[in-house]
Amino acid sequence: MAIGGMFSSDMAIDLGTANTLVYVKGKGVILNEPSVVAYYFKDGQKKILAVGEDARMMLGRTPGSIQAIRPLRDGVIADFDVAESMIKELIKKVHKRGFFPKPRVIVCVPHGATPVEKRAIRQSVEAAGARKAGLIAEPIAAAMGAGLPITDPTGNMVVDIGGGTTEVAVLSLSDIVYAMSVRVGGDRMDESIVSYIRRKHNVQIGEATAERIKTTIGCARMPENGRGQSMEVRGIDMLNGVPTQFEINQGQVAEAVLEPVQQIVDAVMSTLEVTPPDLAGDIVDRGVMLTGGGALLGGLDLAIREQTGLAVSVADNALHCVAIGTGTALEYEKQLRHVIDYES
């Protein structure tokens, strides 16, 4: 539906554990905000205070009367009411100016989402004002967003590493031949860094600090000299409870994230083991495509390459791949109807 034939209100949403991206038909990705909501209680009801970036600034810093939470966990909705409010606010942010018709919305969901989880996502999107809500599997969206030729009768492997989940899939003829979803992603890496620093340095740091360490000097492989680059970090000394500053290096971060990285590599190996031989041959030729924010962890492509022997590349716009792919399904809905689930 369009206003004056010029503007469609239809949109595609990459509803992520860490970030939510919104793609508007004909315009591309126009919103990328953290999946965080801050609220307070009034008369026994949750009242929304802030959504997205404004709410993220409050994580770990709120007084007792205000809560800042992420309504999604492991790629699916953990808090139904708060998720609905977040989607509603983000739709409003997209349509700042005046009246807009109820949009048709396509949302990506993890391949491993249960029917109950899918229903929760669909209901949240419809309650937030969508006229119709369609779902698309995250690996298909990621592969399309990365520009893989998924409509061809050849095997393509995509590894989408989000905040809460990693989806490993082999695709051919626009559909999933085999996929597995493991509940490990960027958040698990952050948690591993927090617990490593607590264990090794007796210092407590917050999730935001762990994420900054990961994005600044994070790496999946031990540097050649065992140390690599380093950075200064602040936290609370657990022995005497006072703020302290210390240095952490890449070698320590690689050690900290070793377990989640290995879980991702194991998922790739497990998927390869059950891939039909002809498609496995295609993957040997074409290699593996990494998408999602977690794909940006330094050296992750090399870590997977070392253990699988396959060529591994990181998508050009890894952070936006799923949103772009979901948007592609919206733009070419007739041709891609078979990958969109509109059932209620």
C-alpha cells in the first residue's frame, strides 16, 4: 500500500537479540538500534521510558525504579509485552511524519525457533500495528543479503553469527537443505570475557565494557607473539570493592572467547558432516560465507578455515546482511513467496 503511489509503509525487520534493524520497501535499511527497552512501573503497569540507543545507555546504570532490559534472548522473544512496545516504538521512529497505513511486515526468525516462539514474534508484530506479518528463516535472509546465488541448484553455506544465536545452513534452490542453530553468539563472547577477567584479574566489568574489548581488540586466534595489541580497561576490584584500571591484551581475549568460538567451529563441522556429497562438493568450490556482527571478530574466518580446510570469507556488509535479505524478500515477494511464512 502506498501514499500517492510514491511511498510504501511495508517493512522488513531483523529482530535481533543485540540490535534491531528496519528495512523500508524502496528505501533500504533506515534504522539500526539496540534491542533494549527502559521502563518503570506506574499503577502496576510497565511504562516505556526509552527504546533503542537511548535505553542502551541506561543498561547497568539505572536506579531501582527504572529497568533497562533486552526483550529478546537467543534470537527469540523473552518478554512479550516489552518486545511489542519496542517494535511499536521502532515502527513509529521509521514513520516520523503523520499518518501511515498499517504496514505489511516481514520478520526474520532463527531456524531453530519453535512454533510457540514463532507465534510470539508474529503476535508481537501484529499487536505493534502490522496489517500482516510474514516470517523468513534467518539463514535464507542472511544468504540473500550476502549476495549468495541461493536460487541456483548448487550448495551454498552461510554462517550467521548474531548476538544470541549462530545459524549454520546449507542452501540450494532457495531453500534450506540442512541447518542448525546453536545458542552462542556475540553475547556469549561478552559473557566469556566478563568471567575470564573476573577469574584472572579479580575484577568485575560490565557487559558494555566486555563488548568494547571484543570490538576493539577481540580475536579468535592466539596472536603470534601470544600478546598482540592491548587496551586499558576499568572495572571494580573484587577484593576491596574499589574502581581499578588494568591492561588486557589480544592473547587474553583469544583465550577468553576460545569456548564460544570452538562451539561455532563445531557447528560448521557438524553441518558439513551431514551435507549431501554433491552439495558438499559445491561448498568446497565456493567456500563458506560469514554474516552477522559476530563475523567481525578478528581472525574468526581463519579459525574456521584452519579446522575445516575450506575457504571462508566475511560478507561485505556483515552487520546488515539479514536485514537486507529480509528486505529483498519484501521487494521480490512474488518470486520469493515460498520462503515467506504468512500462516497464523
